[in-house]
Amino acid sequence: MSKFQWPFVRRSKLETILAEIDDWRKSYEHRLDKSERKQYLSGLNFATRYFRMKLWGNPRP
């Protein structure tokens, strides 16, 4: 059981936003070269961990 339960409408809206972000991310990654990609992915991993920690209180990805 998670610490905080989203209301159903709110959660589906959040999932929609996350799916849109994921689509954008995939299209963006195609335009990066190797060094840019490495830097981008390390930033993305940090942002993902931070977002999950703030939203769900879960520091582990």
C-alpha cells in the first residue's frame, strides 16, 4: 500500500502526462549524439529519481 493514494481522475491525468513526456523523450533521444546522450541520460535519471521521491516518497527507482 503506497503512502499516498491518488484519486482515480487525478491519477489517470498524471499517467497521461507521463505518457506524453515519454513520447517526447523518445523523439528527442533520436537527435542526440553519443556524448550528448550520456549527459542527457544522467540528468534524466536524476530527475526521474527526484520526481519519484517527491511524488511517492520512494527514493529507489
